[in-house]
Amino acid sequence: MKQKYIIYTLLALLIAYLIYNKFYGTKAKEMQAAAAAGIKKGKKGGGPVPVNVMIVKDTAFNTAIDVTGSISANEQVELRSSTAGNITGIYFKEGSLVKKGQLLVKVYDNDLQASLKQMQVQIKLAEQTEYRNRILLSKEAISKEEYDISSTSLNSYKAQADLIRAQIAKTEVFAPFSGTIGLRNISPGGYLSPQGSIATLVAVDPAKITFSVPERYLPLISINSKIKFNVESSRNQFTGTVYAIEPKVDVNSRTIMLRAKADNKSGVLKAGSFAKIHFTLDQIPKTIMVPTEAVIPDLKGSNVFIAKHGVAVLRAVKTDTRTDAKIQIVDGLQPGDSLIVTGIIQMRPKVEIKVVKVINND
């Protein structure tokens, strides 16, 4: 039993010795002294933080946004026949230009033409009867009722002839406007119904560009506003003019739809193409623009650091419009301030700094 207590005592003494030696021994004191010396040396040798600054100045700024949209034809229609029948003639080539009023398709109408001729004979006879009765009426040889019957008969035949002519007109399909006709969906001799598509007729000059912008930009938008845009099929940049604005805001996206027209005599712009649009809304003649990386966001707003008397000074700012590389400062900076634009990660209020370079505010 005594031997057991002796062993426990020896183990406790050994543990106590190891702990003391670790924290209070000679080696521990040397390490603490070296660490303290290192800290003092670091403080002495660290020096001011090197930074680049930008002298703040007023500049002109174009309020612009980049959005996407789609190209559509100025006019586009799916050509269909107003009547059913066998196709007797196709008078266009796929992908060709057609003029307004040009005959495109003809449907069988021989039966209608025969009916019209028959009706014209009836009209001629009715005209003769009406003429004789008119003479007789003037001589009081017949009653007014008899004359009215012949006159009504004549008018009835003429009305029937007009109806047949209208039916014949439906057997011909004309181009409603000038444009490019697409691939045809019919063949000679085929049966054409009002539900069947003949082809698509498209007028692409000028081209229409439809796009939407956020609701908050509505006060800056007006008819005749200019846009610039690009399409995947061309390296050229195109320009357009806004000609119509949707009178209501989309309740889901809170955007408003606009439509612009662009010259397309070359035919490069195709209906259905995707457009990348740069829309300049307004020009602010005098404002402050700074590099985006110089602005530090936090929960309360945004901050920047300015160089003043060799130290960094934290300044709260209010921002507005943002571009790819810069952000607009509407409050918190004044022309002439030295804005710190590099070394932002190392910045703290009242940190000593050394200005290495003054960059241009372009």
C-alpha cells in the first residue's frame, strides 16, 4: 500500500517538474526573450505602408446601362390562303425578294369563273328586261310594281356576280408588303387550306430591337433616345433609335419594355438574333468617379481611405451608378482629396502611409 503511494508521489513530482521547466526554465525564458525582441524589431522595421493615390476631381459621366434584347423584323407575316383548293400556280422563289401586291400563289378557280360567266349572261338579260320595263313604265303601259320586280332581279344578279368575284379573289394570294419570302411549305398541285402555311414573309429593313430596362431608369428614357448594340453574326457595332415605350411596367420583373429601329439595308441583322445593347441614358456633366476597388462596402454603407498628413483617414461615402471599373461617389469626397487606391487590405484608420505614385483620374 505504501509502495503505491510512493509511486503516485513520484509521478506527481515528475509532472510538476516538466511543467515548470516548460514555462519557467532557461530555454523557455530564452524563447520568450527572442519573441519579444522580434516584435520590437518588427515594429521598428515595418515602416509606413506604400500606397498609390488618386487626386479626386470632377468629371463628366454618361449614365449608361448594358442590357440584352432581341432583333425582330419590321413586318412579318405567315402567308395563308383565304380559301381551300388545289394549287395551280406558285409565283415566287424561296428566299427571294418580293414586291407589295405581287401574286404569290394561285388556287383552282375554274368553277368560279364559269359561275361568273353564267351570272354575267343573267345580268345582260336582266338589264334588257329592266330597260324595256322602264320604257313601258314611262308610257304607263305597266305598273310600278312590275318594273320594281325587274329592277330588283337585275340588282340581285349583280350582287351574286360581286360575290363570285370576291370568291375568285380569295383564290389568289398576294404579298401584303415588300420583303423577303422564306421557305415554302406547299407544292404545285397540292391541296391548300386556310389553316395551311404557305411561307413566311419578312421585311427586315429597318430592323426592330426589343429590350427591357429597370423601372428606376424610366425618368431618363424618352422617344428618340439612341442605343448601340452588337450581334453574334457581325463584328460591327450598330446604332438604333427608340421609337416606342410600353406604357406599363412589368409587375414580375419591374422593368419596362422599349423598342428601337435600326437601319438594315445590308440585311446583316436577322429576325430572332440576340442583341447586346449599350444604352446611354443621360450625361452628368459634373460628378466624381473612382476605381471600384478603392471603395470598401460594410453593413452601414461604403467607405474609402484618403491620405492626409502621412496617415490613412477613413471616410464614409455615398455611391450611386457603377460601371465595369468605376463607381460614382455622390457624397463624402471633394475635389482635391487624395484617395488611396492600392494597399486597401492593409489599411486601418491612422495607419502610417507612404505615397509611392499619384495616378491619373481618367
